Amino acid sequence: MKYLFILSILTTFVFAKINVAVSIIPQKTFVEKIGGNKVNVVAIVKPGDSPHTYEPKPSDMIQISKTEVYFPIKIDFENVWLDKFANQNKNMKFSEMTDGINFLTMKKHTHHNHKDEHNHVGEKSHIIKIKPDPHTWISPLNVKIMAKNIYYTLSKIDPTNQSYYKKNYKNFLDEINTTDNKIRELLFEIENNSKFMVFHPAWGYFARDYALVQLKVEAEGKEPKPKELIKIIEKAKKENIKAIFTQKEFSTKSAQTIADSLNIKVLKETPLAQNWSENLIKMANAIANSNLEN
Ligand code: ZN
């Protein structure tokens, strides 16, 4: 009996997996590709939730308290929550997954109504702030850098299994290259700078990598106002847009309005799918089809 007990402690120790936490589901896919059966990965933002506004639940905090390493990805909810996570688990290491990535920028518009002392609305000021585009994982080029960061971090935490991680890292690089080649094949026939319209601008790096232009419907994470909507519809008409991509993480009534008034399709494509490779190929296929239709 005593012997069995010691044996079970030993096996738990020898076969213990590294507990990893990440922000979004595609990151979980990346860490599992390299960590294989040596890691146990939890994504904090659950399917259907937006990583821009997510508020972790008590169950997420319990996961954090069991985590050895957290891979942030510079997505909005982390600005508020990483400090809280660090407080929850003082032993947890942080390893930034986007280290070495060249960030694109996004324009962030804010409107401010000035009021005078009688509370009359006066001039409106329009402020444009530039912020880094956080949707980095949607680019095979960027994911190669992420893969390298994951490989280094896991090898540092668990040097005994370095050769295992290295083999998986190499295999994942092959998969990324295959994905990239398939996307290029699919987009081969469409012209450079072909445009696609998305509700939420999550595909900026994809557009950069494949010489496409992303047009967005959403303004600051919100449905556009009627006036803005008219402008967007006019733009879509002028650009001869054939499809609008929306995602389940957001309410997309305005995308439907545009689509209805132009008699074009609304396609659901999330940038947060678990099967990262298949998802990007699906998006490339949809863009190619909507641009070739006439
Ligand atoms: Zn987003």
C-alpha cells in the first residue's frame, strides 16, 4: 500500500505536464503544436467571446492560479487583466508571444463634444490616435515568429524535452509554410490590391501578406451610425464589393443592412477558430470566390 502511494507520487511527478494559459484559442492551437503531450493549455477567452472586451470569470482565475506560464498576445483585455493575473499567481511566468513581430497600426477615432458653461454643445473635436493592430495571429509570417517564441519558452522551462519541442517546432513550421502556399495558390488569380469588406477589421495582417485591401464596417467596435452607414454603403458600391465578412463575436446588423441594400452575401468568418490553418485557407477561398464572381 505504502509502496503504491510512493509510486503514484513518482508518476505524477515524472509525467506532470506544464500548465500553460493563453489569451485566445488560436494561441492554444500553436502551443499544443509545439508542446504536444507535455503541455496542458487553457485559453482564457472562450469561443464566441470578444478578446477586446472579455472579463475573466472566477473559474478563469482558478485556472490562472494553477498556471506555470502565460503567453500574452497584446490583445485589449490583457491591458486590464495581466496585472490581476500576476497578483493571483505570483509564481507564474509571462512570455510575450508577439516578441519580434512588426506591428501594423490602426487608426482609432474618438469624438469629443465640447460644452460651454450653459451646457450647450459647441464644436466637435475629432481625435485620431494610432494604436498597434492586435490581430497578429492571422498572418502565417507572424505565426512563424510566435512558434519560435513558444519553442524557446518551453525548452527553457523544460530543458529535458528540448529535442521533442524542436521536432514539433520544425513540423509546425512545415504546416505554416504549406498553409501559406495554399493561400497564395487560392489568391493567385485575383488582382493585387483586391478589396474585401469585413465587419470587424481583424484581417489587416492577412491583407498585408497577400496584397489585399481590407475595408471595415465597424467604427470603434460599435455599429456605425446611420450617417456613417450611408458612407460605407456608397464606398462598397464604388468598390464593387461582392461579400461582407462578419463574425459571431459581434452584433452585425449594419453589415446585414449593407449587404441587403447592395444585394450581396454576408459570410461568417471568425479570426478566432481553433483550426488556424484550415480557417485561413477558408478565408482565402471565400475572398478569391467573391472577387472572381462577376
Ligand atoms: Zn478583433
